[in-house]
Amino acid sequence: MSEQVESRASPKASDAAAQSPVQAEHEAALLDVVGLKTHFFTFGGVVKAVDGVSLSVRRGETLGVVGESGCGKSVTALSIIGLVPDPPGRTVAGRIDFEGRGDLVGAGAEAMREIRGNEISMIFQEPMTSLNPVFRVGMQIAEAIRLHRKVSKKEAMDSAIEMLGLVGIPSPMARARDYPHQLSGGMRQRVMIAMAMACQPKLLLADEPTTALDVTVQAQILDLMNRMKEASGAAIMLITHDMGVIAEMCQRVSVMYAGVVVEHTDVQTLFANPLHPYTVGLLDSIPRGRGRGGVSGQLKTIPGIVPNLLHLPKGCRFQDRCSQVHAACRQSEPPLARSFDEDGAGHLVRCWLHVSPAETPARPQDQS
Ligand SMILES: Nc1ncnc2c1ncn2[C@@H]1O[C@H](COP(=O)(O)OP(=O)(O)OP(=O)(O)O)[C@@H](O)[C@H]1O
Ligand code: SF4
Ligand SMILES: [Mg+2]
């Protein structure tokens, strides 16, 4: 993804017409992430968890980020909100622009504290690790409010109780006095949403907000998130490994694989015309009746596993699992670029079978 960083690092005013499609995709975004690299420096070596991620979230939309376990979804979100554990993790390259106000990478702890919870907030993958077990939930929400708003303790608690009511917790005044362990998983997730939305953020990073919940509670929580989004106008970056959740919730989707985005387009196009072999595999592995493979009823899986992020192969990261691998794939890594079978949907893909010759030094057949 360095090609995107380079193209943005040296903009020329007269270049508007010659702007790259990837650059255009990032225009006017609420959040614009370009070439983000967050690595973990471990005793075993450098884990390239996020290795050149570019994505953008528009105002008021829900962007889905989907991919298998370990592909860097959570680390991307933690990088955006400035909570990567350091050491061993560090953002070593890239740019995170929020509202066109400048780069959040290296913005400093104080600036990030001001933005976090106030303008960008996060629902974490594990609610029990982000709710403090020894404090009552109402107090935790009230404290989050008082971090960013100059209000009295009483006013903050009143707002916290109001938020608990808004997220559908019955008897919110009584429940505010509960400790996290006294609540069910679904209720805890509602508390997390209440806390995340308490300061009316412009962007909500929701990391697998429903994975641990049963299907009916999952549907209720997704519905709640949609209603909160409508009411507040916030944008959501929704991380999930569930294509069904993507279909229900998102307008656009970024598919991640082994630390990079491999495909990006709107949700209808992704389901109707997936281009990257990994995306095709993900869609084919959706259970019968929900995915593309529904007719035969044969549930397909993607063979193999995600490559070791300590030792990535030369060339395409998906090569060892791809049925269409060819010589070019082992020579160099394709960029994320507009597909040459462009379908008018701002469809970006990182695969030598589809990238536009204008974006790449040569077409696959020229290299093999
Ligand atoms: N503190 C850490 N130290 C070393 N490696 C880490 C650390 N945190 C994350 N990683 C590695 O970074 C990679 C990406 O992790 P991440 O949590 O972002 O994956 P994910 O896509 O969110 O997966 P899941 O769907 O399982 O939540 C993984 O290989 C993980 O082992
Ligand atoms: S670049 Fe090659 S190996 Fe990678 S997804 Fe495309 S065809 Fe498969
Ligand atoms: Mg995760």
C-alpha cells in the first residue's frame, strides 16, 4: 500500500484530473486511513499485524471490515483510536486523518485522549475487559461523560441513566447500580454501546459487537446500533467475520487478509460481483440459503490457513490458498487498485487477475 502513501505524500495542485482512483476513494471521508502499518516487535521477530491498510469511512455510513481471525481487524481499530499496546506494538508508517484535521499518528497522548470517547469511540471485542468489574455500570458511563464534558457528577449520572434507557435497558435507574457481572452478555453489550455513544461521537469503531451473543440478541443489538446511528448521525466502522452482518448493516465493505485490505467496494457489488479469490471463498463459505453457494447446499471452505505474519511470502499473501495462483503472484505483491473489469462501483482489488494496467507496472501475463 506504499503506493497510496506515496501518492498522497506529494500532492500537486494541478494533478486533480490525474488523481488516482484510490486517492479519489479517500476524498471527503470522515476518517481516512492510508498505508497504515502497525507492527509488534516480539522476541520471535516483527509481527506485521497491519501492513499497509488503507480505508475510509464516510460521514453517516457504516463501513464493514471483514476477514478471518488474525488478519489485523482489531489492531487496525486500536491503531485508529491510539490504543495499541506499546511495547510491543507500534504504528510505524501511514496516516490517519480524521475530519481533515491532520494526522492522528503521532498526535500525542493528550490529543488522543481528547478525541477518544468524545469524537471517536470504540466498542471492544471483549466487553468484560473494557468494563471495570469493581465499579457500577452507571458510574462507569458517568465517568466517561465527565472525561469530556464539564458537568456535575449528578448531571453525568442523569445522562448515564438516560443512555441506559435509550439502549433498551429496563429500569435503567436500578440497573445503573449493577456491577458488570450482574448483567447478561446482551445487557453488557448494551452498556458498552451506551458508554460509547454517551458523548455523541462522530465515529464509532465497533469490534465484533455481537459475536459472543446468541442470534436473537445479536439481531436486537444490531438493530439498536442502527437506531443509535440514525439518531446521532454517527458513522460506524463495523468489524466482523460474519458476512450476514455485513449484508444487513453496511453500505461499503473492506475485506482484510493477512494485514492488508484485499478488496473494497459497496456491499451490493461485493455480494453480486466479488473479485478477489479470498472474497469469493468467504462468500462461498456462508451457510446454505444465505450465500452464493446456497443452491448446491455444499458448504465450501477456504483451504489452508492465514500465513504467519512473522514470515510473509514474497508476492501475494493469498498465493498458498489461491486456486488461480500464477507466476506473477509469486513475484510481487499486487497493489490495491481499481479493477480493470471496473463495474462503476469504485471497486478496488488487490489481485493480479483484476488490477488495472494503469495502476500497475505490468499485467500478469506480461510477467509470467
Ligand atoms: N500484543 C500483541 N503482541 C504480538 N502480536 C499481536 C498482539 N496483538 C495482536 N497481535 C497479532 O496481530 C495479528 C492481528 O491481530 P488482530 O487482533 O488484529 O486480529 P483480528 O483480525 O482482530 O482477529 P479476530 O477475528 O480473531 O479478532 C495477529 O496475528 C495477532 O496475533
Ligand atoms: S494475486 Fe494471484 S495468488 Fe493472489 S489472489 Fe490474485 S490470483 Fe490469487
Ligand atoms: Mg479482533
